[in-house]
Amino acid sequence: ILTPVYDPFFNAIEINNRITVKSDLKLVKNHYEIDFDDLAVKIKDVKILLFCSPHNPVGRVWERAELEKVAEICLENEVLIISDEIHADLVYDSYQHIPIAKLSKQVNEICIMLNAPSKTFNIAGLSAAYAIISNEDLRIKFQKTIDMNRLSRGNIFGMLALETAYEKGEIWLEKLLHYLARNYDYLTEFFSKEVPEIKPVTIEGTYLTWLNCKSLNLDQESLIDFFINKAKVGLTSGEQYGAAGRGFMRLNFGCPRQILAEALENIKAAVRN
């Protein structure tokens, strides 16, 4: 896994009695990049790469060249790619999400792509998700595992919501992306002018911002306490996404502007006092 990363990735590995191998992303000029040298070394004894695209929590929308390099390393080492692409629709202007399986027929054969309408259309409670697996052998193994564990194949309400969202939700999504982009611009300008001690990492997609709080000079436990008990804002601890997330907090700005503004003012007051 490329850390920091969505925390259920860790549990998915451990609950299946597998060993977690972590390759830390590099923060370069307030923008995360894959450390391909590190990845190429660590992947040699690995069977599966759990890949997050677009990336949660650092907000990267991987470029074609980056995806091609990831795929090349996996092909060379016969590593299966399981790509979580649940934020695929939440990409901002001038960026484009590229499903890694679409790079080539060869790459498609080693990919399992996972997605759902839950993030884009806020229908997580309906439990509707899907996997795209072109490789027939992989698809049979995947289905067998689903059947062996008696996992739900969904429900009629979720299926209908999924179909309706994808067929009729485009105009709504366009308006959502515009609103989210303005929220992101608002919070980045606010931190820059009002609380420069906290620096949002540059993001390209998702409705999540990764706050670099290292200038506050607090350990992670104190940082959590600061936001919850002093600022009265419930953010997610960066350490929840792996050791590489120490000194960071994740903020969800997918909310009404009024709520975001109130939260930012609380953070400002807590830092100043």
C-alpha cells in the first residue's frame, strides 16, 4: 500500500492474515508523489498492490505516466492490482481520472477495479458497490470468495439508486463539483491568510483536504485533543492512515459553506488563543 492511505486498507490485509508492506508517498512542494524507487524494491515479495485512485487522503489524481509506471512495476513482479476508484467522479477542472485497467489489455488482465456511487451521490447507506474484473479466472475466484463468505449481493433499493445516479445524475454532479471546488478555494485562502501555521496539501480530487499541522509543534495525541477539545472541530487524525500521516489531520469539506466557515473560524480562534 502507498501510505498514508485510507485506513480500511490496513484492516483488509490484516484480517486476511497477510503482511502489510508500506511504501510512503513523498511530499514534494506541498504535492504528493509516488516513490517509485522504494516501490520497486518493496514490491518484489508482494502478491497484491492495494491502490487508491484518486488517492484518499492526499487528494492525488494520478497522471497517466504515474499509472503506467505503477503498472509496469506490477507486471514485472507479477503483482495483482486491486484499485479502489470510488472517488473517480470527484475530480476537479484540468485533471482527469484514468482507470488504471484502461492503460492496456495486459494491465487490464491483472486488475480488479472497485467502485461505488456512494461517495459521489452520498448514498453509502444503500450499500451499492461493484467490481469490474475482465480476467475471467480472477472473476471466478472473486465470485467464489463472495459466495464462500455469504457476502450480500446488494439490495433492490441500492441497485435502483446506483442505476438512477449514473443515468440521471450528471447535471447534479456538475453542480456538486463546482460547489466543492469553491469550498476548497475558500478553505485554502482562509488558511493562507488567517492560519498560515496550518497548510492544506494541494489536492486534485475528492472532497477531503489533508492538513499539514506540523508547524503547531504538537504530537499526534495533542493534535487530536487540540482540534476536538479546543477548536471543537471533529477532524480525522492523520495517523489513522498510517505512520506517514503523523502531524496531519484530514478535513472533509463536502458540506454547506456556512458549516465550513464556522469550523475554520473555530480553528483560527483555537490557534490564536
